[in-house]
Amino acid sequence: MQRPYLRNNPSLNCDDAVYKRRNCAIEQERAIKENELNTEIKIAEKEKEKHEKNMETKRTMQEKQAELDAKKIANDIQLEEENRKLVDLQTENEKKKSDAKAYDSEVLLRTFAGVDTEIIKALAVSGMDSRSLIAKAFVEIGDKADKIGVLNVSPDLLESLTKK
């Protein structure tokens, strides 16, 4: 708005126009700075949101990993319990087998307890090959060595005994 006393003075009109332009420039600069500040605030808010989102994602991933680890541990525990049951069953079965073998041996020993030892020796000898029989004979000779004075065994005798 132009002042009435300045209408006739052109230099004042120019000053007034410069003043108005400066005020307008200052006002525009203020608006630009305010807009820049608002932009920086929005950028900071977006970065904060991005950081919070990253943290939330990491937390979610850690929770899922913890769940997976817990499930793995639970599966491992269940597997170990099943293994323990299996070992218990195997141990029980082996004990029953051992008891059965012990019973068989006991019955066999009771059967042979009343039999003369010479008969048992004869039965054992009947299934032996010649080399085993010769070895058994030398063992018996060794058992009765105190009764034998001198014993000479020639290589020819041994060779003829070991031939089949």
C-alpha cells in the first residue's frame, strides 16, 4: 500500500518497491528455511521409523530362532529318551539270553556230573583228528612224567604220526 504523501515523490516509490522486494525475499527465505527444517524433521522421523523397523525385524528373527532352538532341544530330548528305552530293552534281552545260556550250561553240567570221566574223554577223542589226538596223548604223557623214567621220541615217529 502506497503512502499518500509519497505519491509525487518517485524516489520514495523506488525505495518503497525495494523495501517490498526485500521483505518479500526475506519472507521467501524464511519459508524456504522452514521448509528445509520440516524436510529434515521428516527425514529424521523416517530414519527413526526405519531403525525401529530394523530392530523389530531383528527381534522377530531372534524369537523365531529361539523357537527353532527350543524345538530342536525338545526333539533331541525325545530322541535320547527313546534311545534310553532301547538300551534298557537291549540290556534286558541280553540278560535273558545270558540267563538262558547259564541254565543250558547248568543242565548240561548236571547231565555230565554223573557220567564217568573216562567216557567223556572217549567221546571227546572220537571226534578229534589225528593231530589233536597226538597232542592229547603228549599232554597225558606229561601228566604222568613222574612215573616215566626216560622217553625217546624220534623225528621219524613224529612225522609218521602227523601224516594223514
